Amino acid sequence: MTKKSNSGQSSHLVELTVGSGDYTYEVSHDWGRLPDEIRYGNVHGVAEDKDGFIHVHHTVHETSRSNDSTVVFDPDGRFVRSWGADFKGGAHGFHLSREEGQEYFYFCDIERSIVVKTTPHGEEVLRMGYPEESPAYQVAPDGEKPVYRPTNLAVSPNGDIYVADGYGSSYVIQYDKYGKYVRTFGGPGSEPGQLKCPHGIICDSRGGQPVILVADRSNNRLQEFSLEGEHRRFYYGFDLPCHFHVRGKDMVIPDLAARITVVDEKNEVVTHLGQGPANYRELRLKSRDEFPVGQFICPHGASFDREGNIFVGEWVEMGRLTKLRWLS
């Protein structure tokens, strides 16, 4: 059964599950009740704050009367507020960080080529632009400037910020917590230490010793680095991995090629969820009424909540947010 939500976006009200065993989930597409004035663009990120509120970051659809790129829902999916008009169009990387008892949001804007840190209510704390301090981004003698379009970032335990230039020159730029340049590593290629669209990044402490894990998207792998940017190892079993979120020993990874992947603490694949059709790139441009129910089209951001449910945002023309309610 399908009905229309208040926003005019389809809401598929069917009882459907994906996965098996300890990784079984009930699917609810179009979770959260948007007000009439907001239309999702591409839904690029989602995060749960300390109070259990769900924050959704999107590019803003051309038909939206509101320019706000961040929408906040309570745990039951009721709209609370929206903000972030400054990121309309360029909204991409979205990271919630808890630092010294406070919560902060970090944004990567791919149109304006900036990284911004804010309070939960949007007050700007830090802004970083083009990484001109990095040797990899120096202007060439002919005046040509390396492309910089940051897609996501990670924050280490000491507050260092690692910015993944996924849509630019395929480097990772490391800063201290004040935005002072530290180092650059990566660079385009497929060899150890090289990256091809480092789309997502996380500081992963599940193994005890923090490491930097990169979603090396166009190489269809994860690549692990030390905090100093030294290559450590690869992990495989992914199809255009986009980003990460951790709950306990599990990590959820949205694979852009139409599925959600869950891995254990060794980054070994535990399950794939909601595998979508092979023509996902074509389908993402079509009406959402044509989307197969219970399958994903282009998962871009995924995040656990405190109860083990998974929220999934998709790179489709009028963005979709799906809740996978954990049943095990």
C-alpha cells in the first residue's frame, strides 16, 4: 500500500523485512513527516544527537519553498525544525562530533569547497577553505590550481580533523582542532597509499588503536591508514562505498551501488541489506513511484541510532530517507 505524505512525497506503508538472524530489519521508506514547504534534494547525510533527535542533511530540491538543508525530527519522526540555508546545493559531508561534552556538526560543501564546524543550532565555530598550505595544492607555474571539493571528514580523539577531497584531487588533508594544517596524504591512484575518490572517512577505534579508514570509492575498497597517514591495509567486498558509522563492534557502510553493507570489527562483511537493481543510476532520476519497495537505489549516508536502527539517506533526485528498524 502507498500513500502520499504531507510533503507530496510517497510513503510506502508495507510490512517488509530485510536481512536475517541478528541483522533483521523492518523497512520504512520515507520516514519522518516533512512540512509542506520543504522538499528534499539528494539526502547526503543523517545523524542522531544526544537527545535522540534525527538530523538529515540534503541539497534542497528546486521545488522546495524552504532553502534549509538540515531537517530535525524527534524520535517518532515528527518535524522539529530546519536550518542551514547557506549549504543549499552544496550540502554533502555531514558529521556529528562529541567533543569535551559538547556536540558539534561538521559540514563539507562541494559547491563552495569549504568545511564548516557549527553548534547544533548553526552558530559557526570554524571554517576552512582551500588547503593552500598543502604542497599538493600549490598553484602551478601556468596558474592552474588543483581541484578541491571536500566530500567528508573525520575527527580523531585529539581533535585533529581529516578532510577527504573525494571530488577533487583524491587527497586527505589533516588539520589540528584549530584548523591549522598538519599534513597531506593519499593522492590519485590504485597503489597502496593512493586513493581514487576518497568519498568517506572515519577515525575508527574499534580495534583499540585509532586508525583512519577511508571509503576509497572508485577503487571499490576500504583503505586503512595510521593517524600519521601511513598506509596499513585494504579491505574488500564493497561496491562504491560512500561513508561509515559505528555502533559497538558493527559498522554500517552505504554502498552507492544500491545496497547497505554491515561489517564487524575486523571489517569483514556480515551482511548486505536491500540490494537494489543493476540500473540504479538510471532509476535514481525517475519517479520514486518506480522504486522497488524494500530495495535501495543509491545509498549515500547511513547511521545507527542508539537502539540499533539504521537510517539511510539516498542520492536520488527527490531524496529519500529510510528507517531500518532492528528486529533482533
